[in-house]
Amino acid sequence: MKLKQLETLLGDLQQFTTPKVELEQYPTGPHIASRLLYTAENSFDDISNKVVADFGCGCGTLGAAAALLGAELVIGIDIDPQSLEIASMNAEDLELDIDFVQCDISNLGWRGQIVDTVVMNPPFGTRKKGIDMDFLFVALKVASQAVYSLHKTSTRDYIKRTSLRDLNASSAEVLCELRFDVPQLYKFHKKKEVDIAVDLWRFVPKRSQVKDN
């Protein structure tokens, strides 16, 4: 599938009707979502025929993109039941088979590296400090191949240092810097739209140490 076709399909998806500010719910636009997944597949072969988890999946844009690019299995995880309803409708509209799980990422009871790739646009941590790193911590525990994640460019040095030192990453690379369009969703937003500089990261987790019997 070509990048433009992927972006067009994602542009037709339903997004939040009543976003929750405490969950930092902002839609991942089709421009960013398509490039994230297209890069993961065409530059690194991390999507097609792989088990992919979309952490904090919201309305399911990243998971849908993974399924469209030929993932073997896609699991969308979010704490918010209303978001999962929209995500499920989006998958149905595109005739995609995606499993959805309602769960707080911090309480995800997976043991070991049971998915190949995690894709995510985690909360930036403006409402709940450190939640972006909580997402990354869990993602690097459960992915065997790669984690793709968006984080504010202003946190670049901290993300690199912490992921390599404390969060089980064997490598952490910024693939590109993007402009994240934040629309006027909440009452405290003064402008119709704000552009935030974000980095698209690719993290490679350390291999699990499997003991021989």
C-alpha cells in the first residue's frame, strides 16, 4: 500500500466526540499516523506478518494503519471504553480484524516479550507527570522487536538517556521530527490550532534472557 493511500484511509476514521482532558486525549492525525506505520514497515519490516500492539489506542488510528499494512494480529489497548467503541467502529468500517482490550497500561498483566512491535502516541505527561515514560516502560518490556512512539522534541535528551539507562532499551533513535497538530478541543485552548514539535522514536528492546532447560 502506498503512503498516500494509507493516509487517505486513515483520514476517514471517526475521532473523539467528547475527548477527556484528564486522559490527554488528542487525535493522532492521518499525516503522522501514516508516516509512523509506513516507516516502521518499509524501513524496518516491523509490521507485516507481525503481532502489533497499539498502546493507548484511542480511536484506533495507529492500530488500523498496522492492520492495513498486513500485521498478523493487532491489539488495541485503552483505558477509556468510549474510545474503544469508536475504535471498534473504525475497524468495522475498514473491515479490519483488531482485538480491543480495556485496560490501564500500568496494570497490563502481560509477562515477557509477547508482541513483536508496539506503536503508540502516549499522553505527553502535561496532566499526569511521567505517564509518557510509564507507557514506554511497559512497551519495552512486552515488545520483542521494536517500539515506535511519539514524544515532545523538548524531552529528547531525557527520553534517550532514560530509555537506555533504565527502561530496557538497547537502542533509541529519533527517526524524524514532526509537527503534531493539536486542535482546539478543550475550553482552556485559546487558539484554534497549535503545532507541537514531536519526535518519532524507534526503540529496540533488549532481548529476554531465556534460560535453557
